[in-house]
Amino acid sequence: MNATISLARRLQERFGAQIQSCVERLGETTIEVSPGDLLLLARALRDDAEFGFEELIDVCGVDYLGHGHSEWENSEQVTGTGYSRGVEGTSGPGRFDWDGRPRDSNMPRRFAAVLHLLSLRHNRRVRVRVFCPDHGLPIVPSVTAIWPAANWFEREAFDLFGIVFEGHPDLRRILTDYGFVGHAFRKDFPLIGNVEVRYDPEQRRVIYQPVSIEPRVLVPRVVREDSRYAQGAAETADHWRQN
């Protein structure tokens, strides 16, 4: 029996209704739990001998706003677009529309925290996902008392997604500036930000001002021929022809 499928079955048998969903895909197991059951389940995953997930690899935030919506229709429509596709003035199917970008529309289950756990004893992993019940003020329990390594990971998710980890000993921003407004990894946060920073020689200090650049999408999607590899491929072909 496949070890990952066996793990999924044991999780379902052990926790029953505490697990809202259990999915095994591509050799990975993902379980979903409610915030109220997270701490009890997390302690069992760490302490029960049959699981032994003693190591926390990561805690990350996820924003599902616009989930399933793609900027692109298919690969055939992007082969000639290049790197600098401006949001303004670009039309046609599959093109990103700034005015029609994903927005907060009171969607349920928008924010989630995802824990990645490793069992060194059994050499296997599991992913635990917990959705925040209130997208307006997303709150989930902190697991720092179970895995102290979660401290900085939870601070990062708080900083970038605005997810509040209840019970965290020192929940504050960790990557953005002290005066930063908003949460940069939320899907409705402007790609260019809200403010920019510059040094004002007259005031002799750093000042914040409204951002002065136009929003653009700069994602490379075109695969081009690379001369660095063309010569190597030609030399390899010559070698096989000669031998």
C-alpha cells in the first residue's frame, strides 16, 4: 500500500470529523481543519507516535481572492507579447484589466494559513490548511507553543497577508517598513503599492508621498531561443554524428 495513501487513511481514522477534508494528490497529503480544532490536532500530529510530525517546515498565508481567474487564456495567445505588457492600452482576450482586477467582494473562505510539517521519524510530510472564518479580520490560532519555529513564519503571514495569529507572543511586521500601510501579498493590493519613499534635501529627511508610476504587469511569459544553449546542442549533435 502506498505510504502517502496510508497516511491519509490513518489521519481520517484518527481524527474523523475534526478533518474537514483530506486530499492525496501527486504524492502529497493535505488536510483541512477548522480554527477551533487546529491546536488539538497539531499537538496530536506532533506527539502521537504513529504521526511524529516534530518539525514545522513553514507557515504561509494564502489569499484566494480571484482564485481560478487567469490573466491568460492559453499559451498560444501570449507567444508574441514579450516582457513589458502594459496594463493600460492593452486589449484582447486573456489580457489583464486593471479596473476589472480581483477585489474584495465579501467572499467566504478568502484567507487561509497553511502549515507544512515533516516527520523525520517516518520520513513523510503533511500539509495542514486552516481557513480564517472572517475575511474582514482574519484570525487563526498561533502554533508557536507547539512549534516555536512558527514565530517568524506567522509574523511574515501577518505582515504580508494581514492574518492575525491569536496567541502569538510578539505579532508585528517583519519584512515591511514601520510605517507601511496595507498587506502587500493580498490580491487586491496595488502592484505598485500605495506610497513611495524618497529623500527630500530641503527637509533633510526621508518622506512618504503618493506613488507616481503607472501600474504595469511585467511577467515574462515568452520562451525565446538562447544562444548559450544553441552552441552546446550543435556540438553535441556533431559529436554523435562523428561517433
